Amino acid sequence: MQARRLAARALVKDVRLLGRLLCEAIEASDGRKVREIVEQVRTLSMTGHRKANPHLSDQLAPFCADMPPRTLKRVIRAFSQFTQLVNIAEDAHQARVQRFSFVDGEPGKPGTIARSLSVLAAAGVKTEDIRKLLFEAVVSPVFTAHPTEVRRKSVIDIEQELARCLSRLDQAGLTGQEVDRYREDLERATTTLWQTNSLRGRRLEVVDEILNGLSYYDSTIFQVIPEVYENLENQLRESHWSFAQDALPPFLRMGSWIGGDRDGNPYVNGETLREALRLQSERVFSFYLGQLHSLGAELSLDDRYVKVSRDLQRLATDSPDGSKQRRHEPYRLAISGIYARLAATARKFGSTKLVREPVAAAPSYRYPAEFTEDLATISKSLIANGSEKIAAGKLRSLQRAIDVFGFHLVSLDLRQNSEVHQRVVHELFENVRPATGYEALAESDKIRLLTEELRSSQLLFTPLKNYSAETMSELSVLREAAEAHKHYGRASIPNYIISKAGSPSDLLEVMVLFREAGLFRPDEPEASAVNIIPLFETISDLRSSHDVMQTILAIESYRTYLGALGGKQEIMLGYSDSNKDGGYLTSGWELYKAEMAFIRLFEREGIRLGLFHGRGGSVGRGGGPSYEAITALPPGAVAGSIRLTEQGEVIAAKYSTPALGRRNLELLIAATLEASLLPCDPQEPDPGYLGAMEELSDLAFGVYRCLVYETEGFERFFWETTIIGEIAKLNIGSRPASRSSSRRIVDLRAIPWVFGWSQSRIMLPGWFGFGSAVRQWLARHPDGLQTLQRMHRGWPFFQTLIANMEMVLAKTNMAIAQRYVDLAPDASAHEKIFARIKDEWEATTAALFDITDQVSLLENNPALRQSIHRRYPCLDPLNHMQIDLLRRHRAGERGQDTEEALHLTINGIAAGLRNSG
């Protein structure tokens, strides 16, 4: 416990230090008056929180109203940066706690590999079981672009430097001089942060999103992934598992949608796909070449003192390096030759410049395996001649990296909406068979027509006809994918996701389009190379998803296609849109039921199932702690395979530093091991629990749909009492906030839907409907509270559902929300709607307290409660200042300072909530 107390004190110390340094930077840059205003607002806010002052908004409002926009912008910047500095301090604290996890004699925190292996051992899991799982496993976090991304890459870079500075100060045994130097580094970074514009001057483009996503490879992933593999291998070998010396297979792989996700983004096309692949490849070659250069500097071994293998000597002899200085350094000669070949390969793959030129020209590598073989020759020679420890250093890390990244770096998924596929297929048919009327056909007729078409190798597309821009763009993307397979290998684009999949024909249409682009050949089905992944998003689609998959698996051409891909079907589950469609409780329950139905279906069909979880950052979009979410899935839902999306600021929160990245990846591995291997009851949970959830879900669904889709004026309420309208106009993401030009809720993308509610602190998608559902259910079942309490104690699914909802409720603030409602031109027209929302919030909070036997929110989560205590005195003023700016902006005040200040509040609130929606 002593170590934990020390870590907690260090966190408080870091928060105070960063806050003081920021205030000093503000005073140095903008004068004492601005600093005094900032500290006055912060003191007022902190006092209000300590005393639970209900009139805080009345006291803060004059500060906003009396400040000119230029001063207000500086105050907003200060509070925005305060919240982010708290985040940085807390992230450093998590890394510190991780280091202390063994100090108190504990096997580690939940989610750590050491703890998971200990749990597996105690449960009697055998070595062969874990070996088999790891050699078949797939663990893949998938980076996606974010339509409400709010921070500039330059700002994220500075924040990463701040994190590094804190980490250096946290080292043991520092001299006083070293402490002074590292604090000076911290002061410089804090000053740079304050003096850097955190706003973009233009709207983010797709290529910017690609580069932003790739930046995390340089800062974190290139370093961390080899370390994660090494840590797992060492844990297995040093524990009771007696694991063989074989290296683990590359089951942990990074994925991406950035540059391949076309759903709702008209700016992603064949050209952006090609550029994404090139930039990815360029980044990985740059990393390999840098590692080779570093390795060459390390391997100065002299053949007059060590022996080398014949194969190594051959590499040295074949090297184009003619330096006399290195004639007795065969390893350096070999690496110089490998570097020259890899440099030639990088140029072949489109790299335009190299940091260091090779000593001479050399033939390029055709495949990553050839590069791997040359490095293996070096490793074998070192091991055979007494240098095992040298082989286990940088060389081994580089070998692991190549196994994971190849020449393509990251597997890029393609995604498009099923409605687009249908229009394209319809046009292709009409151009060769007029009056086919594909779009108007019944589903059974569509299936018949498509299956007949898939028996033929003759293409529908003909260059003699004219096609719409949409059709040409879709075919261009698929042709680029086919070229990528030839150039980078099949791992470069392994998956195709179909948004809004709702029928078997949605999958067959993609097969037809694959045939048109050469990704599928009916006369050579074994050449199939891309997984077709239906994404079930809406409540109705989730409910029909079992029947859709049962039907498609009975179609011979599709079953053959699956067999060519190894007999595994991946299915993606949409958390965001199902929540927007049916509310928090119903979304979670329908996802769980769909998973159970898939498990049973695929067991009967003898096909392996993989689930891809479309989780966002916020609870309203499937967010929340990943470890708990994975381990709460139905038995059999993981089975060694887990893919999940990582979106928006969540990427920065999880991968901005090596410590965070390592923690997150090991957490995913640990959860996969436990969910896959721990003995569990193969039966479904208690039938009484299932029945209760079904009733609760139906009740919550009715309450949610009644408010969001059936209440007159609700659409106007949402647009007038949140910042959604301003978000749609600011330089935030590369894609539109809505799938169409309408303001209908049904057309709005789920991400800005949740984002808008988060900014106004209502957080409606993360809880609405639960309280009324419980109240109505208890009226039907007078003794039902005991059932709900048992469900909470003994059912991981329900525990996680409640825990995530409690986290969201703790972030709501109905007093602040009321001020957003007052913004509306006719606020009185919205009072009834807001009164319903407040009543539901009170009912939901009361239901949660009854079920968990608590008297306050986060009573059993002191770490999160303390986190909120630290950040909300800085966060709440941002809301009040945003409200005042919205009033000015909507009244016609359109100056640059006003708009920039408004944008800054969005940044700060998103950072303070630690999610953006």
C-alpha cells in the first residue's frame, strides 16, 4: 500500500507542477492581468465545487459577458490546456502504478499479462492450450479517422514531449542537476504549448488523417509492439508454462480504416487509397532503414576475435560495401548490403527520399521473407558463436517488427454503405441487360440473379458504356485494392466492411463487384483474398442478423468463397448507430443477443467466427474500459479473435506514449487470453436474467424512441440546445457530420450525435431510458429489485453495462445543461422536453443506486471520482464560456476571435471529458 500512496502523491504533485508552469507561461506571454483572471475563475469554480454551489453559473456568467473576445479566448485556452495537462499527469500516473504493481506483492492489475497468466495457471489451463490459441489468435486494434477530431497534430506532439519530460523526472536516483535540467525541459514544453495555436487554419483532409494516424507508429507502435511480444514470450518461458523457445506468431497486428473508409466520406477514393498505402509503406521502410543503421553501429564484431557462419560470410562477401576499414567486420558488411537492398526496395515501393543513402546500388527484395531470411542469417551466426544476448537485442526487435508490419505496415480495411453497392450493381446490370430493375427486385430474386451471375467469369462492366461518377469511383477503389495485392501482398487490404448490412444480397453484391475488379474469379475461387464483413448497425439489422447469416451460409458460391479464405467469417457489430437507433440499454442487449446467436449458428455450420467490435470513445458509442468489455462478452464470443476500432482522441489517449501504448496492447492480449481460455459455463446465463433483460430492453426502447423519434420538436431541440450546428461548420473532421444535407436525426452520423450531447453535458446516449425501464419493470415485478441486484453481482455483461452508465452519469451536469436549453430562441418551447430528460436522469440515477446499493456515483471507483474532482473545476468554466460564445455567435457576432474561442471550448471540453463522442 505504501507504493500506491507514493504514486498518488506523485500524481497530485505533477498536476500542481504542470498547472503552475502553465500559469507562469501565461503571465510571461500575456501579462499578469490575464493570469489573474484565469486564477480568479479557477478559484471561483473550485470553491463552487467544494461547496456544491448551485449558483456557480450565475457567478461565472459575468466573467464571460464582461470579457472582450480576445481576452476570453486566452482564458479559454488556459482552461483547455489545464484539462489536457491533467490528462497527461494521469497518464504518467498510470505508467507509475504499472511499475509499482509488483511492489505490494500483487500479481499485477487486471488487464496485465502477468496477472492473466497467473489466473490461467490457477484455473488449470494447460501449456498446449495457450500455445494453440496464440498460434491461431488475432488481436487487432483498428485506427479509424474521426469526424469530430478536434486537436492539431502539432499540439499532440507537444503533449507527447510533456509526457516524456514527466517520465524523465519520475526516474529514480536523479541528481539535483538532472532534476533541474528535466524541469527546464518541462517548462520549455509547457511554454511551447501555450504559444502554439491549437486550431487548424483549414478543414482536415483525408491525407492529414492518414498522416496523423501514422504518427503514432513513430512515437509509440514501432517501439512497443516488439516489446509486447518479448514481454509475453519472457513471461511464458519464465513461468510454469515451460513454453518452447519458438518466437510467437504475429497474432497482434494493427489495422486501419484511414484512407479506405468511404462510408459517408465523399473524399475517399481510389487516389486516396493508393496514397494511404504508399505513405504506410514509406513509413515502415523509413523505420527499417533507421533500425538497420543503428544495428550496423552496434555490430562491430571483428572476425579476428569471433567466428562467423558460412552464410554470414557469404552476405559479407556479397555486400557492395568496399570499405577497407570494415574488412574485418563481417556483420557490418552484411548489414550494409542488406541496407542497400532494402533502400532499393523502398524506392520500388514509392519512397521518394531516404534519410541515408546506401553505399552502392543493389537488387531489391521481392518479398519481406527475403529480408527476414537475411536477418535470420545474422541471428543464427551470432547465436552459434556465443553472442546470444546480442542477437536478442535490436536484431530480435527488428525481426519481430518485420513479422508484424511486412512491407505494408498496417492492414487497411475498405468500407462502404450497402446502399451504394446496390446502386452500382443496379447500374452495371442496366448497362448490359436493360430493364433488369435490380434495385426494385424482391430479396429472393436479387439472390437468384446474383448467384447466377457469380457462376460466370464474364464481366458486367464494359468500356463501351457510360457510367455514373459513383460507379466509376467504386470500381476504381476496388481496382486499386487488386493492384495493392500485387504490389504489397494480400495482407495490405484483407477486409471489406459493408455498412448497414441488412440482407444476404448485400454480401453477394460485393462478391460481384470483387469479380469486376479481379479480386474474385469464379473459375478460381481459391484465389479469393478479401474477407467480406457485414456490419450490422441498426436495431432491426441486429435482430435479423442471424437469419441473414444463416441464409448466406447456405448459398454454395458464398460458402465456397469462405472456404477459400480459411473457413472463417468475421462479423462487425455497430455500437454507435445501434445506440442512436435504439438507446443505450437496447443497443447493448441486442448486441449481446446477436453475439450469442452467431456463436450457436457458426458452431452448427462448422465455420469459425470472428467478431469485430465497432466501439467508439464514449460509452454512447460502445466505449468504456476495453478489458472489462471483452471479458464481459458471451462465452465463445472471443475464441482467440478480437478486432475493435480505436477512434478519435481515444487514439491519442491510448497510444500517444510508449507506456500508454504498451499498457493498452497488453490489456487487449490479456482480455483475449482470459475470455478465450478460462473455463466457463457453456450454457447461457440464468434464464431469469435473460428474461429480465428482454423486458427491460423493450421498455427502454419505447422510452428512448418516444423521445428521440416521436416527440414533436425534438429535432429542433437537439440542434438549438447543443453545439452540433457549429461543429458542422468548423474545421474539425474530413467528412460531413451528416450522411445527407438534411437535419433529420436519422441521417446524422452517430459520432457528432454523441459529441453534441457530450459538449452540453447531458450525455443522453449513454443512459437515457434505463431509469424508466427499471421503474416500469419493478411495477410489474414487485420483488424484482433482488433479481437486478443478483444480475449486477453475478453477470459480467450487466456489471459492465451498469459500470459504464455510472461513469457517464458522473460526467453529466443538468445545471449546465439547463443553460444550453436557455440558448434556444424559444426556450419555453423546449422546457417540456428538457423536463423529461431531467426526470429520466433522476430516475436512472435512483435505479443505479438501488441496484448497486450505493448512495453516490462512483462510490466504488475512487480513482475515477478523484479524476473528476481534479478536472471539473477547469472543465465547468469552459462550458459556461462556450454558452456565452454560442449566444454571441448565434446573435451574429462572427469575428475571428469569437469563432476561434468557440472552437477552443470544444477542444477543452472534449479533453476534459476524455472522449469526444
